[in-house]
Amino acid sequence: MPALSRKSPRSLPASIVVHSYPRSLAARTTRTFSRKMATFNRDHEHFFRYTSGRWLWDEEQQLRDRYKAFNVAELQIVAAQAIGSGNCVSMIKLAEGGYNKVFRLLMDDGKQVLARIPNPNAGPPFYTTASEVATMQFARDILQIPIPQVLGWSATSHNSVGSEYIIMEEATGTQLAIRWDSLGPDVKLSVMREVVSMETKMMSLSFSQYAFSHSLSCANTYVLAVSYGSIYFASDAVEGAVPANIISETSAELKEKVSKAYTIGPTVDRGFWNKERSTMDISRGPWTNPKDYAVCVGRREIEWIKNYAVPKPPSEARLISKAQSCPQAHIQLLEKFLQIAPCLMDVDPELTLSTLWHTDLHSSNIFVANGHITAIIDWQSSWAGPLFLQAQPPPLVDYQGGVLLKRPDNFDSLDPEQQTEIKRKIFKSTLFQLYLVETKKRNPMLTKAFHIDHGKTRRLPIELAGNTWDDDIVSFREALINIEKYWKELGIQGECPYHFSRDELAGHALDAEGWNEVQDFFDSIEDLVKRDGWTHLETFDVALRFFSDLRKGGLEHLKGEDRENFEKETRWANSRH
């Protein structure tokens, strides 16, 4: 049976609950209502729209998810007040990603400040902004991680700006992505070591729903004591949140300070809020043990699929597997998942400690100056979760290719491009190995999480269970097959509670073959088109022509029902010309 070779791609193209806001937040925002809300100025459409790229398919929905109108003049007033300036004299869109837009505002006294506006798809209203600000302050003040200071914020759209917002300092230094290729090996090594220092700080504190005057060492107590969820300010009185009690070895003064200032509350993980999930009566935390968390993911998806998943006809599916559009196929796999989810989380209790983790430490989220890290940005959606699920090598140093630590014997006879690629692989391999060595020396618990026996086999079913319908059923099925395959090696007592038949495995093998072909295809065009159809503005016409030519070639070589289905599935590529 062909194994799935890489991370799952998205399938080819194919209401929000109103929450009651905490009283303290309402008090802050009510003071702004004396200002009359002005009509949004359509001259600022370029501020409201996503303008950094295009999508070949589903573009209308992608743009709708990223469109956010707001009162520009009022945002400028709020930003000026936050830093004690008179008036804003200039405002530009500095950056935008999948979930936020960032603006740089220049004041009449020369001061500059950033304002960030979340897109509609950023996450649950109130919770996303409130948690991000609290998490940033916790990481900055308690963990002593360099993070731009938040100068003002609102976690509700019921204000003069007409949107949630964060006003913050601009990160000092230069984005590492801009500098990385020009840095020498010694500087890159120094930056890597500072990343390890950041991770050590994040690992230094773990959270509990119970207060203890001393550190815990009993494994069973660890299991009972954890608290998984997102971080909030205690002053925001988030419903269901509990004090952020620290169980790590630290001073009583720090424990008291944190438990009074911060809470652990509902997760802002988008998987618990996307689409109709925001209206569903489901548990969003805080959770008190790892097994409850894993089971909640599976139950959530079963309920959503039962009530809201709409099957697509085969002619419209454009999917790798027919099972992708069959609700019952997803439910059956998720029911298998629920049978083994508690077992997957039955690991060394230290590896399930509640740990705050930044899961996206790539070069665009790190700023440097004079060879040192000056700021870590993008803490949105970071949460305190099970260590072995959270902890992964940072994208900055992670390397999944074959280890290559020296040049091949025929290096001198290779052409310049091949030599450059080999040197790149050698450096990435070396940096990653040095990162692992540094981590083992300074952060042994993280090393333990990295090297848990069959860690990936345990982790993948939990990671993939959360979005099989809109993402990929094939890789989820593969993960469950591997649990049965390695059941004995996982050290779980008894027999695996489910069994895939020979016919099911044969069918999966065919799906896996197609899955890998799609992976290889998108890998080959990664510089032109991303897996969700996104492409740069300047490459849109080229990308569209590329897919149109593929369509033409397919129609020429197919006949009968296959041709008819392919023609329907690819009309989008022809209709956009």
C-alpha cells in the first residue's frame, strides 16, 4: 500500500454567534460611544480588501473571508491617543496575511505606531483579540520574551472604529526573512540558539486548574492538574475561565501574580469555531486532562458533519477520493478515532503538561538586529495545550529532507545550480542537527517530546481529526491505519478496537496513490500556485493559462463519462479567460 508521502493538501476547488462580552470590557468600550459612528469611507476600499494576491478558484469566498470595513478616521484618532500624539498624518497598509491586516500610522510629531485589524476569518469575535493581547503580555512580562508592546486594544466591534483592533509598537530590527540569506553561518547559529532560549522560557511554566504551594512531582497528580485553553486577562471575566495557576518550580510571588492577572479559558482554535461550529453547543475548554481534549475534537466533528455537511455530486467533487464527499465515510472514521483517542494521549504525564507554545516561529515572525533577536510576533491563536501535541521544531530550523552533512565525491563535476542546492541542504541539515543538540543540552523535556516513541503516529490522528471534511479524509484514514499497524509497538494494552479489512486497505491504496500524485503536482508548481489556489498578482494570468492548458490537454485525451466529468470539474479554468 503506498504510504502518504507528505503533508495533506487541500482538496482542489470546490454565521457568527453573538457573545455577551465581559462587564469590564463593556465598560471600556461604552466610553467610546459618545463619538458618532461615521459611514465607512469607500475611498479606503484598498484598506478593507485583500490586495496581496489572487486565487484561481473560490476567489469570491476567499476575498469575502478577508474583507473588513472600518472607520479609518476613528482608527487614526484612537492610535494617536494611544501614544499621546495630536493627529495622524499618514496611514499605509504595511502587511496582510490570511487573517489580519497591519497598518503603519505616522503622527504629526514623528511617532509611528502599528494598528492591526482582524479579518472575519481570524477567529471567534472577542475571544481571538482578547486572548492574543493577554498572551502577548504574558509572554512579554512573565516569560521575558521580546514582543512589541500593546498600547491599546478593543475586543469588540461595538466601538467608534467599527472593528476589533490592536494598537502596538512596531517591532524593532529587521524581519529575519529579509536578512536570512545574507547572514553568515555564525550569525545564523547565534539566532538558532536564541530561538532555543525562547523555547526554554515557554517550557519553564505549566498551568493547572488547581493552586499548589509547591511543585508537583507525582505523575498521577500531573494528569489531574493540567489546564488546557487560551490565555486571557482575569479582568475580562471570561465565562468558564479558571485562574492560570502555575505548577512549575518558580517563586510563590510569581505564581500569585499570574493567578491573579491571568486565566485559562475557551480555546480560540479556529477548528472549534469555523462555520456552524460557532453556534454548536460543544466543549471549547478549558480541559482538565488530555484525553478529554482529544475526544472533544472527534465528537465536535461528528456532530458538525451529521448536521451541516452537504455532500457534493461526483461531477462537482474534484476530489482525490469519493469518500471525501460522503458524510458517513467521515463519521465512520471519526468513530474509530474516538475508540483510540484516549489511548493516544496515554503517555508520560510530563509530556501532556499544559504549555504555551508559539507554533509558527518562521523567519517572517522573527525580527533581528546586530545578530540578535529583537522581537517575536504573531501570537494569534497560541494556546496552552498538551506539550507533545504542541512542541515541534520551529519552521526556521526544521528540515525534513535526507540528512546531508558533507559534499558528495562528485561535487566538483556538478553544475553550479546542483552545487548550490547541495550546499543549501548541507547547511539546513547541519543547522537542524545543531538545533537538536542545543535543545538536548538546554531543554531536555522538549527533546523527550520530540523523540517520544511513535510520536508522529500518536499525534497525527488527533491533528487530522479536526477538519477531515474541508481538508482531507485520505491522510486521516492513513493515520488510523497506522495506529492499527503499530498497535503493539505503541505499547497499548489489548487489541486495537477496530480493523480495516483487506478490501478497505486496497481501496485506500488507490486513494493514496492519487493523493501522492496530487502532492507531487503541487510541489512541482509551488512557486506558481499554492495548494489553495493562491498566486501572486503578477503571476495570476500565467497561472490561469497553465491550468487552462492542462484542461485542454485532459479533454483531448479523455472519452465518455470520464471526459464529461472532467469537463464539468474544470470549467472554472475556462470560464475565467
